[in-house]
Amino acid sequence: MSEMTKDDLDRLGAKWIDRIKTAEKREEHWCKAAERAEAAFLVDVDGENAKHIPDFNILHSNVETIVPAIYNSTPIPDIRARHNRDDKIAKEASDIIEAAIITTIDDSRLDAEMEGVAQDSNMAGRGVIRVRFDADVEEIPAQTQVVPMMDEMGGMVEQEIEVAPAQTITSNETIYYENVSWADYREGPAKRWRDVPWVGYKHAISEADKKRLESDDVAKAYADEPDADNEELDVDVWEIWCKETSKVYFVIESNSRVLSVMDDPLKLTGFFPQPAPVQPITGTGRRTPVCPYAVYQKLAEELDAITVRIDGLVSGLKVRGIVATGAEVIEELASAGDNTIITAGDLEGLMAMGGIEKAIAWWPIDKAVAVLRELYLAREQVKATIYEVTGISDIVRGASNSGETATAQQIKTQWGSMRIKKLQRLIERCVRDVFVISAEIIAQHFSQETLQKMSGIQISPEAMQLLQKPLDHYRIDVESDSTVRADLTRMRGEMSEFLQGTASFFETMAPVVQQSPKVAGPVAALYSSFARQFSLGREAEAALDQMVQLAQEASEQPDPAQAMMEAQRQIEEQIRQFEQGVKTQELQIKNMDLQIKGMDVKNRAQIEAKKVGLDEDRLTLDERKAEVDAMAKMVEMDMEEEQQRAVKFGNKENANV
């Protein structure tokens, strides 16, 4: 931080507190709705919103139903190189980051915070999680040594020189996650998350923490002014990350005093140490969230009014009666135990009244029971309307109607889960962005020793050098559906359906590939698109990618059948030429026989010698023809063996899939 005066710091602190207040004013309506919802959810009978606590707490029921449905399992990071996946160094780097993140989250530290995000987002309308980095820092001063040197006059003087520069050594690097309460978070005005200029986090800190946060430059500027908050046990401090200046400010809310100004500590691509807040209900071009409870608050109030009436009627539904004078024995009889006989002094008079039935009159409750029955029915109808508005069908809540058919329940599951899936994807995207931030911090700020300890991988210098580069050449994601543990029965059904579809697909396509091996690549790509409709997990998807690549490479190779047919054609052409040559030689021999008859002995001997040579050539041609015939038979045998191997390969591929 450049040197700032006290006046500069006062203006800076006042500016940021004013921005915080403006942000609170901008979201005032939502904040009030969120406060009422939080009071209802937590049953805060001592808070300012105690009057808003309902008798029938449908909000608590809904939130407790939705949260485990949208996040109930530790996510699994999936980090791969975007391009050139065969690069061993890139794969090593991605494996290191992935293993380090798994080590960071394997103690359920992330789970607890993400459950808080899911709860805040569905209770108040906004869930925030931030990523923190911590490490032990050791400052090693520069080492100097006094050595004798000759001055300009030729004399010897002693001079101190630096033999080792100052060093900053970090160790025990760690990442942890923090769910920030919706009430302790503010952000600057913007229509989209990428345009948000600043974010702020509110902390209640002690005097010791305040001194630890205060930087030396700020303390020096305020040296002559006493701190008015010194006597307070706790003070509220805003930690503000400003994207425009790439600085972090710590400002006390009560007096706008600046505690510290820090340069960008994490060097993240998006600057902010958090992903976009999870807001289930938003409007295009608006960043102000909407409290989900406000959507059905009127219905909840109606439900609560009906419940209050039911309570009143139930409290008045008592069995009460009066007895006639002289029939006091009935009171004694009403309190008698089992197998007890009561003596009546005037049994004849009691019978004269018409018996016990006539001697006692009961308080009428028939009307109250009828009204109570209608109120219970009305409450169920209001609940059904709330479930329709919120998308929480009875099948999603684990309830069922025995009178419904299996098809009806399946329809409810399908459409109910579709609305739930939107919230699941919001949480999954938030986790993915958390992994992106974690990966950047690990690559930039973790030492090689820490990375080797966390990943269990012996890191090569090339991989460590690659980690220092921006991670935009990696795809950082969450393994499909790893944030939501699927129902075991449904998962088995989907897997059975997948295997049946796979068997049917390859049974249909195997003859096509055997007929024309060049279509193996497109067929594998078609199967891959079919298989990805199922949530198979990272390993299965990697196997699919490998299968498509191998099939594509195989389809680019020359067709063995066509190559063999071409070789056979060439051999047959050679045989034809050889046969033509033999016929030509035979014709020449016949002509020579005719010429011999009219020649003398000398010439005849020469011709006979030439004839012998022609016979030898003929024998050579016959041998060549026999060799060509044998070669043709070998080619035919090779073709048959290649076809058999193709059939076996197709069957093996089907078995593997």
C-alpha cells in the first residue's frame, strides 16, 4: 500500500461504509422478508420477528425436505486437460490438482458448508460460500558478510555485502471453506455476476483480532489518534474485495476506521474468493434475490389461520354433561373403576326418571365436529396448493397414496424431480466454481512438498512448471450427480436399462461394421452419445472417449478385404501374362521344328540347342505359374483368417461393453 495520510484513510473508510449502507438500502425489502423467514425457520421466539413464527411451520418442513434432496453427498472433482489428452505431463498436473482437492474435502469440511448454502438459498433466497487460504509464513532476512576491499586511494576497507537474499518460506498450506450468512454479505450494484464491482463480508471481531488485522502503515497514520472502540469487546468489521483496484479493505462499521489495505492476496482469475451466490429465484438483469417463502407466504398465513381455528375447536371439544337432582349417584358411577358396583339409595326414583339416559344431558358437540372436519379438509387443500406452488409433490416428500396407480406416482416423481433438478444444478455449479477457485489457489500458492504430501504423487519438475501457468487449459468439473446420492433401486433400474440398450445396439450394428469397417468410428460416436444419457461417472466416460478414439483410428486404416482383393487381382493378372508368354514360347518351338527339316546338320544342331533353351524357359514358366497359384491360395487363406478375426473382435467388443 502506498503511504496514505489519516485524511485519506478517513475518506476511504467513509466511502466504503456509505457503499455498504447503500447496498443494504437497495436490498431492504428482501432483507426484511429474509429476516421473517429465518425467524420462522429457526423458531426465534426471542427475536424481533417472533410474531411471524407460524403455528403450522410449513417453511421449516419445506426447507428440511429440499436441502437433503439437492445436496446429500460429497462431490467428486473431475479435472482433465482440455486438449492433447495424451500429454503425460498435462495428465500428471491434472491428477495432482484433483488429488489435492480430494484431500482437502475428504474430512467433510465442504459438506457442512454446502449444506448451509443450500439452507440459506431456500430459506432466505441467497446462499454464499467463500474459499479461504491459510499457511505458515516464515520471513528469513538477507544474510550479509563483511569482506575487506580496496578503496579508491588504494587502502583496504571493510564492506558489508549481501551473500544470500531475503526469503519468504511458506509451509502447511491449506484451503478451507466458509458458508457466509446472507445477512453478513453485501455486493456492489450490477445486473450480472461478472459485472459485480465489489463484495463485502461482515465479521464480529475482538480487540485482539482487530490489532492483528491492522497493518503497520495504517497504524502509523492513526498513531496520534486514540481508537474510540478500544474499550469495546467486539466490533463489526467489513472485509471488502474491490475488483477495480484489486485490493482488500478492512473497515470498522461503527466509525469508518480503516484497519488494513491489502493488495490482491490470492491472484485469482475472477478476483473474488467465492463463486456466484446461489439464488434460486432471480430475474433477468436483477441481482437482488427473492425470498422463496415470500412466494407462498399468503398461503402459509392461510394455513396458519386454519390451524389456529382447529386448535380453538379442539380445545372446546370436551365431553360434558349435567344430571338431574337426585341422580348424584351418576357422578360417582362416572368415576368408578372396572368391575365396580355402586349402591344407589333411590334406585326406584332414578328409574322413574326414565333411567340413566334420561337423568343426564350431554353438551352438544356435533356442530363443532362437522366444522372441525371441514377445517382439516381445507388445511390439506391449502397444503396441496403450497406443494404445487413450490414444486414439492407428495412423492418427493416420501409420501404416497395407496389409491394411486404406479403410473400416477411415476408422473409425480418425474415432474417433481424436474423442478428439484434445477436447484440441484445450481448447487452443482456452485461446487464446480469452488473447485475452480481451489485449483487456482493450489497451483499458485502450494509448495511442491505440500502437493506431494496431499496428492501422494512424486511430482516431476515439468509438471510443477506447468502448474504455475494459468489453468484455462484444464476442464474443472464435478462428476455427474456426485452431489446427490441416487436411490439405489432407481440406479439399478437405470443400469439394467443401459445394459439392455447396449446389447441391442451392438447386436444391430455388428453386421454393419463387419460389412464396412470404415463405419466403426461413426458407430462408436453414436453409441457414445447414447451412453452419455446415463450418469455413468468419470471412469465410464473416459472409457467411452477411448473407445471412440480407437474405433476412429481403426476406421482410418486400409480395408483388409479390399487390399486382399486388389492383391489377388494383381496376382491373377501376372498369371495371365505368364500363360500368354508360355503360349508364345510354344508357338516359337513349333516354328523351329518346321525350320529344322529344311536345314543342314550344323544349323539343325544350333536350332536344337536353342530349342533346349526354350524348353528350359518353358519349365521355368511352369514353375513360376505354380508359385503364383500357391501365392493365390495363401491370400485366400489370409482373407478367411482376417474375416474370422473381425467376427471375434466384434463379439469381444460386445462382451466388453
